[in-house]
Amino acid sequence: MGRIKKGILGGFSGKVGTVIGASWRGIDYMRALPKKSNKPATAKQLSQQNKMTLLRGFLLALDEIIEPCFQNNKKHTPMNDALSYNLKNSIAGNYPTQSINFPQFLYSKGDLMSCWAPKAISTTAHTVDFSWENGSFTPLRAAGDQVTLVVYSPATNNFCHLTNAALRADQQARLIIPEDFSGHVLHCYISFYSADRNLASTNEYLGEIEAL
């Protein structure tokens, strides 16, 4: 049942007849109820549905990073903007053999500068060590920027991540990974977030490593 919020001429929430009322960022809107179709899905529709399925799990696992760090979006939420970007740019292959294009995958996007020569290695059991180089510090590349580390294990279909793992000036950080990541290939990423929590960098893909 729908609920009128501001009188008969105001916005409403819920279902009324064949329309649904809702509000997003203070803007009231209506949309029609979706109509069921008896037509079989086309190859293009199946491809898009499969892309959505692939990406939703990835993005939801990184929600706490995406929400503050996927920036420069004016019309959509950070999560929706991340989904839109990755649907267009980070899917490899053709349906039904689509997969994530790891080097193109973004969970953070913004104007903060990244770093030089980032590397990830695993030389100690259950750990991944990250390192990077810095140029001259500026407002868009400050010594106090926070470092975010992310690794993904295809074998376990899980992420391990750490926000505020170090400061940019430290030039190194360590991520403790789950035991079931050991012996498997990991995809590694690094990004930065300003100390005042206003600016984020676009994450960088550091490549694959085998975890000890």
C-alpha cells in the first residue's frame, strides 16, 4: 500500500495501482510497475544479466571502500557509478564465458594522484607486502594520504582488504591474508585516500602473485 507524505499533491512511497512512488536524495519520483514478458531473453540481454551477476558480488564485497572512494559521480550513488563503469570496462570475453578483466577493474576513482612503481610480493606465509615510490609531495599527493590495499583470490572467490594500511610517506605496507589464500594466485591493487577524507585516487592494478 502506498503512503502519501505531503498531502494529495505531494510525493508518496510504495505501490499505488500500477505505479511505485519513492524518493532519492530528496527528489520524489514515480515509476511504472515492471511488466512480465513471455518472450525469451535475447543473447544481448543474457550477456548483460551475466555481467551484472559477475560484478555485483565483486562490488558489494568492497562496499565500504566504494562508498567514499568512487568519486566524481553527480547523478548516481557511488555503488551505481562503480557498477556502470565496470559493466562497460572490466568484463572480458563473450557470453556465456565472460569473466572479470582484473587489470581494468576499479573500486576507487578520483582526482588524488597515485604513486610510482607500486609492487606486491609474498615472501612470508599469509602476508602480502606492498611497496611504492613517491614524487614530491603536493596537495594531490600528500605525505599523510592513507593507503588502501586490496587482494582478490579467484580460488576462494574472496577479497581481503585493509583501509588505512599505512601513510603514503611510509612507502610500504603489509596485508595479512586468510590461510586459505596460501598457495593460490592473487590479484593485487593499491589506492590512496586523503587524510581529510575528501579525495580518493583511482586504484592501480599491481598484477598477479602467488601467495605463500
